[in-house]
Amino acid sequence: MKAVALGALVAMAILFAVAFPLQDDIPAMAYVRAAAEGGMVGALADWFAVTALFRHPLRIPIPHTAIIPRRKDEIGRTLGEFVETEFLRTDVVRDKLEAASISSRVGAWLTDPDNSRRVAAEGAAAAAGVLRAASDDDVRDIIESLAREHLIEPDWAPPLGERLARVVDADAHRPAVDLAVETVSAWLHANRASFSGLVSRRLPSWLPRVAHRLVDDTVYNEAVAFVDKVRTDPDHQARHAIDGYLSRLADNLQNDPATIGRVEDAKTSVFDSPRVRSLAADAWGTAKTGLLAALADEHSDLRRRSVEALVRIGERLGSDDALQDRVDAWITDAAVFVIDRHRHDIASVISDTVAGWDAEDTSRKIELMVGRDLQYIRLNGTVIGALAGLLIHTIAHALLG
């Protein structure tokens, strides 16, 4: 386009060069000369105007030329301010978002299983990236810190005592006692041989074998009878003894410093054990490996359930008007809040980006973007100048000639 505009200027110059010496002999050539003269003036004037936007014409530092390179930063600031005041206004953003029906569109998009699989795949890739980037040592330290703060450092005994007291008061421990008694009864009936010699081996050796066997059988039978009575009698003294023991234990866990101290010491010794810390580290390693494998396998149960959940969310968003209204309101309020608080920072991206550009490179990029239309300005200037020159010459010749 520069060549076309320059060609028009050269054509005007050639016409002028031909018409000027012939105008005395051929009066009509005076009109051609006037048109060519006006065309050259118009072409040169518009060339100067177009060029002055981007650089100094003929590299001469004429004032008010090279406007874009010289005022690049100001243009960037002005553009940023325009975006901030006109595009990022709260009412504009709210109106646009409220009219967009974002939730219904997202819902309709998610109902397509292919789209849900894509979202699940992207989410899995992001989660896997986070897991791989996370330092195992740092994660273990965080887990240990959280466990120590929320699990280990608080006292266990008083809360345990309070819950145990509630259990005993509500008789909720009875099924556990029944299960224990039935377990002991079943074991006794199935392990009679375990009582052979249990007591008799402590008897004098001079007693006859029959006495030894009688003692063992008596102990066994008494044990079985006692356990059977406890199992069948809900009001047995042994049950009352267990109730009393649990009540005292609940009270001691809440109020007895010695009992509380023993529980806390046991807790500390367990959690500070190297074996327990090693097991926790192994658990994190196993969990991480399993998660990475599940995230990478598109046929894994985790990925499949994620896709199903996304499809269900899409169906709800597409059919539940109340949910759509709530989601749209959340999105709109969140966007308006963020933009209202950070609109200047958002708009400053434009001004900061423009400020970081090289002036000459910026000017060249803008010229390449709009230069075609600017060269039409030069062509128009050539044509308008030629017509103006012809008109002026015609009027002057008519009035003065």
C-alpha cells in the first residue's frame, strides 16, 4: 500500500512535469498542471501526517512528530484508564454477567460426557502436578504439625471421660458388655483343655491324679457357670461391678490428675514413637502413589466418579432454576467484588504492558496493524488535492482570466 500511495504521488509529479512546460502552448495543460500540483501537495501533506504518527519524517526531529513512540506510555495509561472507567464499572460488569446465564450454559456444556471427561482430565492433571511438586518432607511436616496441634496437644482424658460418662448414663455400653461376655463364654466352651493343669499343677505332688483332675474340672465348671450366669442375668452383680468401674473410670478421667497424667503420658509415648512416625510417612507415600495412579488412569474409579459427578452437576444446573439463580448470583457477586477492589490493578496490566514495550517496535506493530488504512488516507489526499487544485485553478481562471 505504501508503494501504491507513492505511485500515485509519482504519477502526479510526472503529470506536473509534462503539463507545466506545455501549458503555454496548450491551455488545457494548465488544468492538468493545477490538478497534478494539487495532487502532489495533498499526497505530500498526508504522507507527512501519516508518517508523523510513527516517526520523524525524513528523520528530521520536527516538533509534534513521532507521536506514538514519544507518547507511548501516555497512550498506554490513557487506554488503561479508559478500560478502567468504561469497561470495568460495577454496573457494566454486573449487567453483562446477569445477562450471560453462565450457570445454565456451563450446565448444558457439562451434561455432555465428553466435556465432563475433559474437565476431569484437566483437574486430574492439575492435581497430579500439585502432588508431584509438593515435597514429601514438607507434606509430612505439615501433617505432623496439624496432627500435633489439633490431635496430640489437646488433653484426651477429660473428653474421653465425658463421653464415657454419657455412654454409661445411657446404658449404651450394655451391648459391648454382652458381646464381651458371649465371647468369653464361647471361648470357655471351646477350650476346655486349656484348664488341664491350670490349678492342679500347683497342688502337692503326693495328691492322687484323681484329685488333680477333680480340681481342674471344678475350676472349669465354675468358670463356665459364672460366665453363663453373667450372660443370662441382666441384673448380675458382675454387671453392676462393670458399671461401677466404668463410672469411676469416667470420673477419674475428668478429675483425677494421676489418671489424666497416665493417659497423656501413654498418648505422648505412642505418637512420639519412631515406629508410629515411620508408619505415618509410609501412609503418605502410599496414599500419594495411589492418588497419582488413580489420577493418571482415565478408567480409574476416581476419574469415573469425577465424570459422573460433573455430569450430575451439569444436569442440575440445566434443570434447577433456583440453583441457577444462586450460582449466577455467586459468580456475579464474586466477580463484581474482585473487579471493584482490583479494577485499577487489572487496568494497570494494559499500561504496564505498554510501558514495557520498545517504542520503535510498538510503533512498527501499530503501523503494520492500521497502516493499510493510513495509506488509503494518502491516496485520498492525492485525489482530493488534485480535485482541489483543479477546482481552484478553474475558479481563478473564470474570475481572473
